[in-house]
Amino acid sequence: MGEYVVANRYLQANIKLSKGDLNTVQGDLAELPDDVLRFTKDAYGRVLTRPIQMGMKLSLNDIKELSVVSQGDRVSVVITGPSFEVTGDGIAMSAGMIGDAVTVKLLDGQTMSGRVKEQGVVVVKTQ
């Protein structure tokens, strides 16, 4: 027995989930799929991949991350090394979610790869 996440109301596909959309209920977890969400906080800020009826359980396959960097976006680029950190601007050459690797073209034309840290911020680590 344990808690799992269900929809508080009918939820359309492609909406960003927030408080009020979801609730937790008690049930027999052995009867549910392994990917059922157990905590509402794991779904907040993510997007539904399909419509969900009121009271239906949510699983990892029902949600996806939002891209926080889109191709063509102007981004802040933070280049870090063993004893320095430099910040500049660039253009994202690919889209990504937090933690994803993306390519960024700096304003001087140089291309670098880094990881998305947050909305509009890419970190490039050097040796």
C-alpha cells in the first residue's frame, strides 16, 4: 500500500502541470505499473503527453520535460575552468531541457558544446 498521483480533474494533452491539477491517493502499489508517479512534485512544471481523465493515475510516460532552451534562442554562456569563470552571450544551435547537451554559437562565431543549467543558461566546462 502507498500513495500515487492522480488527476484532480480532466487534463488536456500538452498542458503544463501545476498545483491543483494533481492529488495523491492511497492504493495497492502492486497492482500499478512500475512507472506510476508517487509524488506530485515530480510532475509539476512538466507537460502532459496525452489527455488524462479525472481520477486516472499518472505515469512517467504521461509527462515530458519542457525545453528550456530552443534552437535560435539567445542564451547566457558560462565557461568554467579550474580557476576561472567567464560569462558571455550566444545563440543556441539546438534545443534542450535542463541537463541536456546543446551546441551554442558564441557572438564571435566560435561554436561550443555545453549543458543546459536553467532557462536560457548553458554551462561549458573546460579542462
